[in-house]
Amino acid sequence: AVPWTGTTKWDVDPWGRWIITGRCTSGERTFEAEIVATCPPEDVPGVVLRAPTGEDGLVYQCRDSFYANATLSLWELVPDEERKGE
């Protein structure tokens, strides 16, 4: 899948939780995928990193540890023939 064949949504906290969802809506087999990653701050404090901002340039605003509990979910999108045309 490539960006122009569907949609992508990001829901990312500065530290501890990331959810990325993508939907491929063209091609022979359409699908939706979701990655949920969590990193409890009390278990892994991480390192403060600089990140680009629109107003202040690079500032220390996020953390990373290169460690997370991650879950990948993948669903095939199957058309509902009964609802076609609604």
C-alpha cells in the first residue's frame, strides 16, 4: 500500500502512546491496518529529543526509548453487497 491508495490517521502522544491506522481502498484486496504501541513512562523513562515545530524550530518536546509494546491488527475489507448503493 502507498499513501495515494487510501488514508492514514495518526494519534500520537508526546510520550507513551502511538496509534497509527491506515486503510487501503484500491486494488484487488482492500484492507485496514492498525498499530498500537505503548510504553509506560514509569517503566521506561526514555530520552528527551528535539522535534521540529512550526514556530520555534527544533525544540525539546518528545521522548523516545526505542522500546514499546506493539500490536499490529490487520483486517480485510469485504464489500457488503446488500448495502451497495446506499
